[in-house]
Amino acid sequence: MNRTFRGRTLSEARDAAETVFGPDVVVLQRRKVKQKGFSGVLGATEFEIEVGQSVTGAMLDGALAEAPVARGYAPSRTSVPETTGTLHFARGVYEDGEEAPEQGGGRASSADIARIENEVRAVRAMLYRMASSPDKVQSQLHSIRRAVDEMAPRTSAPERVERMIDDSGLTGAPARALSKRLRHHEGDDESLVEAYRDALADLIKVRAWPLATTERRMIALVGPPGVGKTTTAAKLAAAAIANHGATVTFVGCDTYRVGAVEQLECYADLLGCECIIVKQQKELHRAIRKSESDIVIVDTAGRGPEGEQAVELGVGATRQRDAKGTGWEDRTRHVLLCLDAALRYTDATAVCARYAACSPTAIAITKLDLTTAPGGLIHGPACAELPITLLCHGQRVPEDIAPATAGRILDYLAPRHRYAN
Ligand SMILES: Nc1nc2c(ncn2[C@@H]2O[C@H](COP(=O)(O)OP(=O)(O)OP(=O)(O)O)[C@@H](O)[C@H]2O)c(=O)[nH]1
Ligand SMILES: [Mg+2]
């Protein structure tokens, strides 16, 4: 069904194709070739295009002959509207000079609906036919895409940079810094993607996750309501027990939210861990000191620290016990500020300021599975001036957690396949 046409220019070749196939002809390939005859021997060239037809009545007939009989009706020549030229979807409904009805206006008669049904069947038959030779269809689609890409107006470097920044979900100061750095980039799309990834890499800060070492540790989870603190606590505990054979004690500080205590106790039961619930800073410190487990995991309330006596502030105390008996000894302190992957820059500023009182040591990013624009990966570290230590990408305990690495973070923010042709 495809044919080639030649001309001294592309439009001359296209004109030749249109005289045979009409204006809806589809250009599948174009190339420069040697002219035929003597002038070709002397090096003269011309353009050759390969064209295919749009969907025509004849094609539909062929497709219908091969299509399976769907339940409730059988495709037949008589059930297909006459199509002499290019098929426009539901063409029959607007025949005899009738205008297409405005949205919400006009009423289709049962004859109109029957015609639409026929055309849907015909399109379905075409799809069935295409599916039976997928390689050919794929290669034709590829050629069409390449031809369209070549015809499309080139977007400027600043526009492409803005689009990539937007795709990553970046806002505020980090977005402006990236835009400024890459605005004058020269080179093809691929080199721009690499330059963008390099610029992002300079903004990414990571730290080894708290299960990377074996010393006695206190790991506290702080952060906004519902961000995933308790789930992350359970994931860490499960990974520590399963992968490192560590012993774990949970300490819960959330006696406010309905069901918070039961939620933590349920995880403790499942994992066979000790679970202690505390209401005051002193109780918190005592529980941490007294625990004989390798790791104490402190789950705090989402409402955030309020007032000097807030129990969450206890995780901010330094390691050494002070004169009042607060603090704890011989445990490395990890306070993880949990932030949603989709957190915007302005919100990150407010959240980081609110939880600074807990003296976080690193950031845990959660809910990476719920966004394709995880700007929080850059906004959190920029606002809190802290590195990222772990990444959570789902609700499953313990599977959906991984140590943070610069490579993983880059692939969340700007995966190469997103910009591949
Ligand atoms: N999709 C997805 N859901 C998550 C993730 N982490 C936690 N969740 C879900 O988010 C909801 C809240 O999780 P919690 O762990 O209770 O959040 P929290 O921060 O402890 O909540 P509060 O204690 O009320 O402040 C639950 O339904 C979790 O299953 C994640 O990485 N991805
Ligand atoms: Mg919780």
C-alpha cells in the first residue's frame, strides 16, 4: 500500500503523491537520492518520499474480512458506511451539509447511533488488523514519529530546561538556580539531559542510612501528620531484625491520635519487639537508657513539638546525660525528619523550621511511589540543610524502603528514559 514519489524539492515530491492519493496522504519516510540517468551519474540529487494512505473504505473492507465476529453483531460490508475517500469518524452523522452539533446541543437519532456503532466496529476491525502485524506497524509508527519530530519547531534550550525542572517537581530557589545554570546550554537534547542531571547531582546530599553500622543506636522519626513515620519505623525495625539480626525496642510518643498506640503495638507484636509508650521527655530518656536492645526506634506524634515540654523535643537532647538526668549514653543518635516526596519548596521551608526544634540529623523521603515529580528530594535538603538517608516507595513493610544514594535520587528526579527518543 506504500509508494514512493520523487521531486527536486520535498514539496514537489509531496505534490506528486497528492495527485495520486489526495491531500490526506501520510509521509512515512523521506530521503535524498541520486537522480536517475546521466545527471545522477554526475552527482545530481533529488528527494524521494515514501507515502501511505489514510484509512479508506477499501482498507476497511479488507480489515472487516479478517476481523473476528464480536458478540451481538457480525461485521459485514452492508453494515459499514460507504467510504470513498478518507474516513472521518462518525462522518455519516453530519452528512447532507449538516453541521456537527455543539457539545450538549442536538440529539442523535437511532439511525445516527447505528451509524456511529458501525464506524466504531470498523475502527475496531482496523485495530485488530494492525495487531496481527505488530512489527510492521511499530516500524511505520516509528517513521511517522521521526518525520513529525523533524517537522516540529525546535524548542529553545531555556524552554527545554524549564520543562525538565517542571517534570522533576522543582519550585522556588532550587528551580531558579537550575534554570540560571543551564539557560545558555548549547548542544543536543541528550547533552542537555546529561547537563541537567549533573546540575541536579550537585544539589543532592546523601548520608549512609542508620542500618549501615552496628553500634547501639537511637533512631527517632519526626515529621508532619500522616507522612509515614510509623510505617518507616516498622520498615526499619523489620530490616534491622531480618538483615542484621539486631534486637529492637519501639518507644511510642503519640498518645494523642486515636489508634496511634495500637498501630505501633501491632507492628511490635508482628516483629516480636518490645514496645514502650511514654508521655514525657524524662520517660522517653529513661526508656532509651534502660533498653538493652541494639536499636531503639522512637515514633513521635505528627502534631509536632508544641512548647518546651513536648515529649518529641526529647529526641533532640544530646547523647550525654545532663545534670537533670535527661539525655542518654552510648547510643548514636539519628533523628530522621520524614518528608513527602512531593513537598513543594515553600511548604518545605515551613516544615523544616517547625521540626528544627527536634534537631534532626538527616531526612527520610516517603511516598516516592505516589509522584513522578518528587521535588521534595531537593527541597527538603535545601531547606533543612541536611542530607537524605533513606527512601520509601510504598506501603509494604519491610520491602518498600532503600538506603538513599545519589544515583537513585537522580533517577527519581530525571530518569533518562523520560527524555529518550
Ligand atoms: N504510598 C505510600 N504510602 C505510604 C508510604 N509510607 C507510609 N504510607 C501510608 O501513609 C499512611 C500514613 O502512614 P503512617 O505511618 O501512619 O504515618 P504517620 O506519619 O505515622 O502518621 P501520624 O502518626 O498520624 O502522624 C498509611 O496508610 C501508610 O501505609 C509510602 O512510602 N508510600
Ligand atoms: Mg504515626
